[in-house]
Amino acid sequence: MSAISVSEQQGVRYLHFGSALVQGAMRIARPHGLELEYTRDMMLPLLLRGGARWPASVLQVGLGSASITKFLHKYRPDARLVVVELREDVLAVARQYFKLPEESPKLRIEIADGFDYLARQRKPFDWIIVDGFDGDGHAGALDSAPFYHNARAHLSVNGMLSVNLVGPRSKQRAARERIGEAFEDRVLVTERKGDANAIVIAAMGEPIEVRMLKLRTIGAALQKETGVDFASTVERALGRRSTSGEPLKL
């Protein structure tokens, strides 16, 4: 199992699993922000489906530096958030160095295998967020057809899935196909030039259709609420629609 290390540079604290690969980051002056752009892209369901009552329940697989956990805990305090992390030492580091909040009725941390944990659940979640890797960026069984089908089976009627993919584009394309097959091709992919990450958003239930100006307005409102800049996330989600004017459909 890869050793955990923490580094710090120019006011940002980084989490590593036995390599230089960054597994998470926190700007010390803004511990509830989303320092890494891929974490902002993973929040796209808040722009596409979010509202006063959504999400009511969230399952996050993979704790890392707890950026997403802290963001949702602070800015969606009514949501019931369950975080599943395989390694106890990751949890300890998140508490010591990354200001992970204490557990509460709205925040529960489970030390477990994410694949097995999901299979045991009986109640659905509004949103499942998957961001679990080893030190080499391998997701293991979390990137498999059975897991994605199980994720769909454990989502509520209008549920959403966010998945962080890491690695060669060929490997990411195969993962996207697995997710698309599980979700009947209701998927949206965002990529950043020169970045090893790609984010896949999948949807169930009521179709999503949002026009460019509305999505930009929603992103600006969430930025005003949280202090996190979602402008680039919105443009990546829009893709060519930003020039064609056609709505984003999911």
C-alpha cells in the first residue's frame, strides 16, 4: 500500500500516495474551496440538477484530501453525506492536515471497500461521486461495468453520478463506454488540455436540458454563494454548444 505524504507550496497543501501524483489539494486560506479544477467539474450536477432540495443524500467513494466532502458539508448542509474510504491512514491525514469536519448526523465516514459498500446498500442516493485511486492512479473494481451498473441501481429517480477518470485517454474512453452502457448513453464528459483527468457525469430520470446563458447564470450564482469560480467548468460542459447556441441535453 502506497505511503502517504503531504507537501505544501505557495499556500496550497497537497496530498500524495507514494508518488508526485497529486491526489488532493487545499488552499490553506480557503479550506472549503475546490482548489483543483477537476473537483469543480465533478460538481456539475449542482448546476444541472441542483436546487433547494437536491441533493438530499450523497455517497462519496474516495476521501482524498476531503475537498469535495468539505465543500458539500458547508454549502449543502441539509444533505446527508456518506463518505467511503478504504484506508484509515487517509482518513487520519484528512483530519490532521486538511481540516476534515467531525462526523455528525449529516456526515458519516465509513472505512470500507467502495465496491462492496455500495453493493450492501438498500436505500438509494441522489448523487454518487466516485474519486478513488491507488498511488498509480488505478481505480480497480471502481472502474468496472458491474460497479457502474450497481451505481445506477442505487440512484434515486433523478439521480446523478460523477466519476473522475485518470490515465491514458484510451483507458478513459473504455471507462466512458462502460458508464455510457450502464446509463443508456446519458453521459457528459469534460476534459482539460494537458490534464490527466476526465470527468464523466451521468444522469437518470427526468431529462436535463439547459441553455448556454442559463447555465452560465447558474454557475455565476453558485460562485457567488461559495466563492469558487465555476466559469471554466461551465464552458467545458458546454463545449461546442458555447458557439452553436444549442442547449446542453443530458
